[in-house]
Amino acid sequence: MSSVGRLVVIVLFEGVDLLDVTGPPEVFALLRRETDDATGYQVLLAAETTDPVTTSAGVRVLPDITFEEVAGRPIDTLLVPGSVETDDRRRVRALVDPAVVTWVRKLAGRTRRVTSVCVGAHILAAAGLLDGKRATTHWSTAQQLAAEHPAVEVDADPIFIRDGDVWTGAGISSCLDLALALVADDFGETVALRVARQLVMYLKRPSGQSQFSVPLEPVSTTRRIEDLRHHITRHLDEPLTLADLAAAAHISERQLTRIFKAELGTTPSAYVESARVERARHQLESTDATLERITTLCGFGTTDTLIRAFRRRLDTTPMEYRRRFRAVPD
């Protein structure tokens, strides 16, 4: 590594998402507090010109260097953020500038590791850098990515994916998770965990953890169902049978099932299980509670039921999940 650190080039263009640009450099900057290596990373913002770039937030960012100038340098990590537009029905669509795609394709040829943040994956795909690879993006544009680039195996669930020397991250704040993963790859997990604590992040989340959780699921337009969702969260350690839920909502079991399907796209029992898995995940990530204790707290009844729910929803076991995602203090 050179005396100025590993060169990270972040691609800039008009309308780019601001956090995609500013989040990873914050992670890389904090690395110097947590390691004896005085160099770490050198971050350069590159654009077609050095004129200020206006981000989607309206904040102007000043590039350090042009694409043409940086193309003559060996790059350790190329980081490609994204940009979206929203129509009058609040539908989100990723934007791709052909000129940016051309430069990304050219710069990738001089880069050890190519990464995208959020909908930046659409730019990598347009450049042909994701063909034959598994990739993620923000959940709101995953269908667009799959439709426009059938050679890409799109997985909208993980917060980031590594496929060889290409890394793709999911939406918005997961740019921090992706940057921490790059730090872990370069400097080790222990250093990355210390950086995560500097960021006051609850957990450094490795690849494979879902970008979805129960609180992020679609919100019902029915007040009664929203109240029932809160009731479920407060009483997860109780049986919560269909009859219990119908009684709490003051409607029939049949009507409850019909409303859940229409409003949330699932059944009451499946929703309860997902909420229990969500609570169990947090317990496994943040506590040393035994499986027996977690089973009781989350209302699974038996540890076998807990294990089956984890296999069904997360394709792993509770103990494997804890091993991968537990934030262990030094």
C-alpha cells in the first residue's frame, strides 16, 4: 500500500444521492482512529469536470479530480453511488447516465475492487460489470434491475453482496454497512467493529442480513390492523392464536384473515411468526440470552419451533445467525 493509502474513487454526477457519496468516506476516515496504520484510505471524488455537482438533496459537492485524470492512476476501490426519480404516484426509478456508464466501465478496468451503493448497481449493470453475478440494490428498484438486466442474478434481500471482486450494497444507510465490510476485508473484523462503535452503529451487519424487517413492512391503512400490529409486538411472549387476535381486534377470525391478506399481503399467523423471528434476531445480535430464554421471550413455545422458523425465514439456524451477526465486545 502506498504512503497515501488505498485509493478509493467515488463517482460523482448530477442528482447523485448525497448519503451514498458522504457515508462511506466517514467510515474510511474513522479507520485512522482505530488502527496504527497512519494511511488507511485516500478518497477522491471524481466527475466529468471539477465543477460543483448538485446532489439529490440539493447540496453541492466539489469533485477532487476528473474521470480522465483519475483514469491514469491505479485504483484500489471504485465506488459507484446512484440516483433516482419519482413520478407523481411516488414510484421510484433508477436513473442511468450513459456517459457515466462509459467512464465506470473504463475505470473498472484499472480497479482492484468495484462497488456500488444503493441504485448504483444499475450503473454497474449497464456497464456489463454484473453480468453472470449475484447483486443487490435498493428494494424499490430491484424489479427494474432484474427486468432491464436479465444476465444479473438480482437478490433484493441482503444488505450487501460480494461476488468475486464486485460488491453491491442495498439502500441508503446500508452504505455504512458496505463500507464497514470493505474495512473488515482490508483490515480485519476487529478493526471494523471498533469503527462501527465510533459510528454509534448498533451492529456491524455482515452480508446476508436482510434489508427488510417487520417494522419496514407495508403499513396498513386500517387503524384497527395497525393497533393490532402494536398489540402483537407488546404480547409476543403470549400464545397469540387466531382467536386471540380476532378478539383483540373485535372482529371475526374470518374477517381478520381477509383484512390481513388485503392490507399486509400475509396471514395473521405468518405475521406473528415474522415478528417473533424479528425479536429473536435482535436478542441473538445484542444479548447472551440462551435459546431457551429467547424462545420464551419471543413466544415460540419450544426451541424446535424457533429453529424451524429461522430455517424457514432466514435459511439458517439461531446459533449460526448469532455466530455471524453478534457484536462481540473486545
